[in-house]
Amino acid sequence: MDRLQGLIDAVLQGRAFGWNNVVDIAIVAVFVYYVLVLIRGTRAVQLLLGVLILVVIYGFAVLFRLTLTALALQALSVAALVALPVIFQPELRRALGQLGRLGALDRLIAPTSEEQVDLVVDEVVRGALLIRQHTNGALIVIERGTGLQDYSETGVPVNGKLTSELLASIFMTHSPLHDGAVIVRGEQIVAAACLLPLDETPERIAHRYGMRHRAALSVSAQSDAVVVVVSEESATISIASNGRIIGNLDEERLRRVLSSLLRSRIQPLPFRTKAS
């Protein structure tokens, strides 16, 4: 604390302020900004506010020499070092996953051809329309930079060429593979009947969605996957990406949004609508 106070005094007096200080402040500002963006809309916001309140109380305790209160909060801070990583485990996992996405560099390492994107978009769109036509539900997860091997291993291996007819047959009501999600990697259906997590859906919106939409939101929050959801109840088609969802898509908008997302590694959806 004394060292930090000395540094602040030196900066305010015009001393010890160079280019390295500017870079230092910029790095911290960017870090804080992305932390706030990451936890926005999650339960971590309330937990962070609680931590900040305790920090403010500790500051007042030190300022007004409230020894007992300061000691109690110091003891609490030791326990918090162990408790906070456990409490923020979903957010930390999500942050590290996003940090591992290489953005433009990822395209150079694993380039995706325009022809492959066009084929995937065409087959997924036609498959979703066929599934909706037969009033069935579907959950189609399209893998991008983040590997989904953990999820594909929970299902039944398919390893078949991606076609709209195969997608529609998998999600037929009496098909043994219709429950769960299909994982698509490139031009191949890797597995069907896969189990997806539900723990990344913000509590404030979880009650608005069914299991398929919640699973789509969760896996898209944990990875850069694009998820197409066909609702069995309302016969609507939605897309989830980056923890957000846009619903009630017709064929033209579905094709346009899906094509745009698959051509960009991490691109948030323009807005969120209620998936009915």
C-alpha cells in the first residue's frame, strides 16, 4: 500500500511518468474493460459488487483506524483467495477459453475456404428447414476455432458427410439419435445425440428458454461455436453465438446471419430476441 501511495504521489507531482506508465495504464484499462464485458449479464456482477463493497469498508476501517474491523476483513480476504476461484470458476473458464482464441491468427493456422463455408451454410439451412417442415426439433453445433471433442465424445459417432437429408433423418422423432445435439466439424457430422452444458445461461434469461436454447446459449458462451436451434414447440429457427441468441429467422436471414458468423471467428450477434 505504501509503495502504491508513493507511486500515486509521484505521478500527481509530475515525476516518474513516462511512456511505460502510459502503457501500464492502458493495459490495466483494457483488462478491466474486458473483465466487465465478460461478466456482463452473469451472476458474477453481483458477486463483484459484493467484493467491492467489502474493499470500500476495509478502506474506511483503515482510514478511521477501526482495528477490529480491519483485522476481520483481512482474515476474510485470506479465505476469499480460496473461495473466489471456486465461485468464479465458470467465468474464469470462459475467460481462458476466449483468451485462447487467436482471432485473425487462427484463420492463418486453420483457414476455412469460401467453398466450405458456402457448403456448410447451404446444407445446414436446408436441413433446418426440412426439420421445421416435419415439426421436429434440432440442435446443430458448428465447430470453429475452439475444439468440441469433449462434447462429441458424449454422443454417438457418425463421421458422415454433412447433408441436409442426414441432418433431417437424425432429428426425426423416432430416430434413436434425435435427443441431444449434432456436432459439425467442417463438412462432416462428427457425432449425434451429444450432451451440452447448461451452466453458462444467465439466470435472468434462463426462464425464457427451453432446454435446447439454453444449451445453445451455454455452449456458445464457452466456445466460439455457432449453434442453430429448431424449436419443436413453435417451429421457429434461432442462432446462438458468443452467448447471445437471435430468433424467429426466416430462410433468408438464417442464411445471411449464419454465413456472416462462419466467415468471422468471433462476431457478436447484432441483438438478442426472445426465442419462442
